[in-house]
Amino acid sequence: MLAEYAVAAGLGGTYILEGMAMLATLAGSFQRCGHEILYPTSGPTIKAGKPISLKGSGTDGFRDFLARTEADAGLVIAPDDVLPEFLEALEMNTANLGCSPEAARLCADKLQSTLKLKMAGVPVADVVDKPAACGCTRYVIKPRYGCGSEGIRITSSPKAPDGFISTRYAEGIHLSTSFIVGDRFLPITINRQLIEFSRDAISYNGSQVPYNTPRAEEIWDVSRRASEVLGLKGYAGIDMVVGDLPRVVDVNPRPTTSMIGISKVMREDLADLILRSMFGSLPAKIGIEGQIIFTKKDL
């Protein structure tokens, strides 16, 4: 069972476009590996798998579907703030191919996860609550519980409203890492994030997959350490700003949009690796051929 929240709940805008693209990528991979697929939907369909209509059911209907559906295994993609409750529902009847509800809940809390990483010595964008001695410092205000680049803005004041946190602005290139965790940590790709800055707002607009950098070893070391500290499992991704250090700015305990590009340049099938992370052993490395750049407009 592949359950993508935007598709199942009928969200609009780019949410459903990204959701459809990720769902189609995963379903195609599982189908190539010989598995039967079913997926909940509010109406839209993809080429692979069996659609199960949830039109008009909303969040409660999606949760109930996860709790009652009997499948050998399931994978859920949903916004970080609601992912933990959906994973708990999934695990009532089905083997969870993703992160544990506990780890997902920790990652969803941007404040607690950032503080835990910092205590463990993992470089992060530091949480701040008062101005620096020099008044020229910039800060990033973002929702404490949020997904992707939603509600993020750059400001000269560290004062954050209720429900938001403030971190010191880190100069550098915006990258992400995609990896799978099972009996070992398996690096997949380092990706360059296409970030748009509009006045004080930040938004994600696509990815370059992979992004070759001489700092790959350093970046993977930080990703591996962060994964261990937060207890990640299965397919996950970490967003970073790489400047003086590779600094973690967000952790996604679930499949990310980068998989759309990864599926086109990786020799292996994502489905096979995801299943092996739960029920077998992962290879020491994977093969990458070529490079792809995609934007939201392409979707």
C-alpha cells in the first residue's frame, strides 16, 4: 500500500502535483519489482496500481483507511506534523516501510530535533531568541511544526511569533541528502535544491540530482550522524546549508521530492532498496548514471 496524503485528501496547488509525481515514481518501482500495489485517492489516478476512492473523506478518512486496510506492507507520505498519527494507524494492521511514529514525531518538532542534534555535536542552524551583538545578523523564522519551505521568512529580528522558531541565518549552498537506513546507512544522492528568494520569503522550486561536490564525505558524515541521533529508518532526506560546515536545517523522515530525479539516474529500483531496508540487507553502495534537473513547473 502506497498512501500519499495530498493525493488521498485532494489537496490543491503544487502539493498534489508533487504528491502525484512521488506516488507514480514509487508505484512504478514496486510494480517493476513484481508487487501488487493499491493506493488511496480523492480522484486522480496513476498508471500503476489499484486506486481506492477516498473522495470527500478528508484527514479522518485517510487515517481510518490506513488503520483498516490489510496489506503486507505500507508506506505513508504526509506532512511532518500529521505523519506520526498516520504511521500509528498504519502499524495497526500493516508492516510500516517507513520511519517509526516516535522518530517522525521528533523530526516534526523543529525545535526539539534541532536542539537534540546540537547536543549530539551535529552542526545545525542555531536556534536563537535574542539579537546578536552585531545588528547586521539575519535570522530565519519558520514554523516549529511545518513541512518543506512553508511559512519560512528571513528577517533582521530573531523574535518569533507563537508556533514559530528563530534560527541564525547560515550562508552557503542549499543542498539535501537522500538516503536509506536499514542494517546500514546507505547514501543515495546529494542534491542541489533550487531555492527562490522573494523579498523575505524562501521557497523550494526543484532539484538537481545528483550534485557533485568535493565535500561529499563531510556532508555524508553529518547526514549519517543526524540519522543515528534521530533514529531514522527507511527512505529519508536531510536539508542542509553548506557553508563553513554542512548545517542541518530540516529533516524529512519520509520519501522526498528528490526521488523523482533519483529514479531516473539510479541503476537500482527504489522499491527494492526500501523493502531490503526492512526485511533484508542493504548493498554497500548504489550506482548513479547521469544527472537531471527538474522544477515544480516540470511537474
